[in-house]
Amino acid sequence: MIKALEQAILKVRALPEDKQRLAAELLEQLAEKPYVLSEAERAVLEPALERADKNQFASEAEVAALWKKCGL
């Protein structure tokens, strides 16, 4: 283990339990292999990614209408 990681872990040990849980979760995510989308998952996301690439996002009015519809 490198010195910088050892020092960071010492600092995390002094944090409250909820912050320690978050740090542990982040380290676990870093250590895992990246998730690879299936072709079906990619097909579902592709239209949204294309709209985002073109800066085609929902307007504030559209978002407000959705929140209202959801009762939020």
C-alpha cells in the first residue's frame, strides 16, 4: 500500500461512522471492474445520449410539469 493511501485511511478512521461507510463504499466501487452495458441496455440509453449530445434537455416548464404530475 502506498503511503498516501495509508495516510488517507488514518484520516478516514477519525471520521464519523456514516462518513466511514461512504469512504468504504467509494473504495469498493473503485476496486470493482467497470460495468459493461448489454446491447439491449445500450439501445435503451442511446436516444437519450444523442439528445444530450445535441443539448436537447427538458425545459424548466417541462420539469415543473413532471414534478407536479408526480405530486412533488
